[in-house]
Amino acid sequence: MTHLSSPALLGILVLLIVLSAFFSSSETGMMALNRYRLRHLAREHHRGAVKAMRLLEAPERLIGLILLGNNFVNILASSVATVLALRVFGEAGIAFAAGLLTVVILIFAEVAPKTLAAWRPESIAFPAAHVLAPLLRLAYPIVWVINGITNALLLPFRSRMAASSERLGADELRTVFQESALEVSDRDRQMLVGVLDLEQATVDDIMVPRNEINGLDLEDDVHELLESLLTSQHTQLPVYRGDVNEIEGVVHVRRLLEPIKRDAFSVETLLACAKEPYFTPSGTPLSRQLRAFQQHQERIGIVVDEYGDVEGLVTLEDILEEVVGEFTTDPADISPDIHPQEDGTYLIDGSATIRDINRTLGWVLPELGPKTLNGLVLEQLEAIPEPGTSLLLNGYPVEVVQTTGHAVKTARVNPKRRYRDPLAARRQA
């Protein structure tokens, strides 16, 4: 090295700094690659992605190669800088050269390349893979020895190290979908998150409550039954005798069109066209209920509690709306229990479910306790309120407008005057 001219040594020094930057950026770029996108690009036969994926199959070899090359060029650069300093400044320049080279390598061969690689990992890693792959084959014996010594040193600690897994759970997937704003549209992202949320919600959250079930009472006369059929907005109706708990079947309105057309409609005909009801226990997760509907080829289920009493009714359409959203766009059609007012307030029926209110209006009323607005008010007050009673529900001002005996029938909510407690927000965080 001493027989080379100073300009030649300076050129070698610059080349070594460039090589150091290459190894540094390659290390960050390779480790920062999105493994799922990498697999997708590899399936599409992207050459850089294929080579990068092969290198990452044995990350200890890749890291060993990169660190071997990086340390080699850095040490060599230090030697070249020392020779140049002796020629220009004498022995006094050795310390100056060491300090200057440290700053240069830190900025131009470490921080800047690694930052760029963290921003654009694919742009750095894929071209680098074409260079690192043949280098690994050439330096494999040295890398193998280094990895062998390293693994021997780490052997006592392996029992304490938990094996890392690339599998994502539901919470991780939900975060991935919610943060993929650039790759997935808002609607598609909401649908993907909706599928994951099926595991958290139960049939109790979306069912039609017992007191709102529209059905056919066999104790009514034929004319009343026929009127209920002709005015029903539903295609399938439960058939019961006197009380909803006494369900004897579920009838599809279409099966009754022919008897009605022939003027042969009767209670016996209704029972003959009805099929066995499908019961599902309360608390069933929506994901499991969806699979059950598919397995039993059903579209409607009667939700019962632990005593066998009917609590409500759930349909396949209700579950699908949890994933794709409501099939209508008019808020009045989405929830008939919510009535917007001109002053910005909302008149909400006490039977409206908290989940529907939050989904329709974008509010954040608590969903872990009672399922309806009436239940939430009663839980908060611990008494049956009188009309005119006001309270705060998670910061939302609520005024009881009308009650019926033992329940809240209608309440007025003013979201514009929502009170946000900074201490409560801090506690929730």
C-alpha cells in the first residue's frame, strides 16, 4: 500500500466508504422488507424479490456476510486513512485522520444509507440481492465458520429465547388492515376489519329483540294472518302459538303464494309450509354463527337463553351487514329507531341497540354492558327515570323524553355538546 500514490490511496478510500455504505444499507433494507409483500412479489417472479427471499431464508448467513464485508472495508479504510495521514501530516495526523474518518463513515456510510434503506427497503434490498447472492457463495466457508462460532457462544442462551413467529393474530391483522391506507380503499379496509370483528361480536349484539319480532300467531284468525303476510317486509317469518316462546316453525312467504292464489290459505296450510325452527344459544360469536348458518343451510336463527326462552332473532343478512356495512344509505332506513332533528339532536328509541347507534352515528357509547339505550340509562341511574331526567353517557348529554311504565321509550341525545373529561380520557389511554 505504501508504494501507491496519494491520489490512488484517496480514490481507494472513497471506494471503501462507498462499499461500507452499500453493506450498511443492504443490512437495513433486507431486514426492513415486508415479508408478506416479499412473498407476493416472489410468486409474481420478481427476480430481486426471489433472490432476497432466498437470502432471508437463512438470515444468520446473510447478516454474517454483510457484517464481514462491512467490517473488512471499514478496517481497510482506516488503514488507508492512516497511511495518507502519515504522508501529509506525519505522526501528528494519525489522530486527526481517525477522528475525521469516524465522522465520515458515521454520516456517509452508516446513518444516511441506513435511513434511506429504511425509507425505501425494496429499492435498496432488491438490487443488493443480486450482489449479495454471489458474494455469499464466494465467502461461504468464512461465513460458515463465523456462524458456527457465534452459535456455539449463544448455545447457553437459546433455551431462554422464545422462537419468533411471523404468524399474525387477529389483533395484528386488524392493525395491518387499518394502517394500509395507501394500498387498500377505505371501504375494502372496513370490510376486512369487519370480518375480524365477527370474532368479538355475538348474536346478542345484532339480534332483533324478542319484543320486536314480527311473526305469525296461530291463534289469530285467518284474515289477520293473511293481512300480516301481505304487509310483512320480511321474506321469512317465525310461526308461534300465543307466545313467541312457543315457536312451531319458520315459514318462507314465497311458499304461501300459491295457496293464497288458489284461495286455499289456512292455518293447516301455514303449518304445512313451515319448516323446523333453527335455534342458537345467546352469546354465540358471529363468526361461529356464520359457519353454523352455512353448515345447516339456514338464513334465520332464533336466539334462546340458558333456560330455553326466546331472546331474539338473528339473520344471515344481519351478519353480512357487519362485514360489508348497511345495504341502504339513508340514515332513516338504516335505523328506524334513530330520528335526526333539525337542531342537531337525535330522538332515539330506548329499544335501539348501542351497537347500532355507534355504527350509524359514529359515536362511542360503551358496548360492554347493556345492549340497548334503555338498559344503559337504567344501569346509569339505577332507577326508572321520570321524563325530563338528564344524564351523561360517556360524555353524551341524554334527556329522557318519554317512559312507558318500567322502561325508557324515547331519549334525546345532543352530540354537539358532548362533554369530554380529560381525566377520563387519560385513564382510558
